[in-house]
Amino acid sequence: MRDGLIVVQQTTTVAIERAAAPREPKLGNVSDFRRLQPTTFAETEKLLDTEQCLVDMTNLLNAAHVPKDDQVEVIKNQLTDVARTW
């Protein structure tokens, strides 16, 4: 009976340590990014509109935890018309 109690205590200790351990953030993907409903971008001659769009998309990529190496591929889906040829 005592051995069973020790096993339960050890199991509980391990479970508590795992729950308290810092976790790596889950990496995001296109689906996570799209759930945030990003706008599409066609083109504009207004530099401020372009810059604001890039800032907004960067913020959404970070919020969705999309890895830096995947961000260009994810953003390409949001470009339309002439902007897609960039």
C-alpha cells in the first residue's frame, strides 16, 4: 500500500512540474493567419497605405506565431492584382 502511495505522489509531482514548465509557443501556419481575417492588398500609389498594410500584416503574422521563414509564403496569398507580381 505504501508503494502505491509513493507512485501516486511521484506521478503527481511530475504532472505538476510539467504543468509549471514554460512551454514553447505553438508555431502558426496559414490557417492561423487567415483566422485573423487579414485584408488583401492589390496596389496603391500611396506609400502610407502600402506601409500600413505591411505593418498590419506583420502584426497579424506575429499574433498567429507564423515562423519568420514562412512569412513571405503566407503573405503572398494576400497580394492580388499587380501587387502579386512584386
